[in-house]
Amino acid sequence: MDYAGLLIFIAIGAVAGWLAGILMKGRGFGLLGNIIIGIVGAIAGGLLFGLLGLIGSIVTAIVGAALLLFLAWVITKSKNQS
């Protein structure tokens, strides 16, 4: 992957994290946290959808980021209750 592709990937992940934060309503981690989770979610979504044979970068990134935000919310919620 070249630098331009990497920057595009990061930008898509950042937008996906922001949108996933909006979709998750109150389960986010602030703008910067959602963007970081979006980038990681873009990677996770890309791997997951790649294994399923599906493609579509922004949709894949949003789904991956939303799932990752939900999992992070569940983990932090369970730690706060303990």
C-alpha cells in the first residue's frame, strides 16, 4: 500500500468512526476516541467482510467501527459495574 492509499484508508476510517459514533447514540468515546476506533474498525471490518467476500470501503468501515464501539462500550460498562 502506498502513502496515498494509507491516507485514504485513514480518512475513511475517521469518517466511519464519526458516523458510527452518531449511530451508536451515547455509546461513543468522544470525537477523537470514535475516530481512532473508526480507523481500527475499518481494519476489522475490512478483514471481516473480506473473509465473507463482500466489499465496499465506507460501509465496511462503518459496520466495523460500530461493532468495535459497541464491544468497547460493553467492556467499559462491565468494568465500571465491577
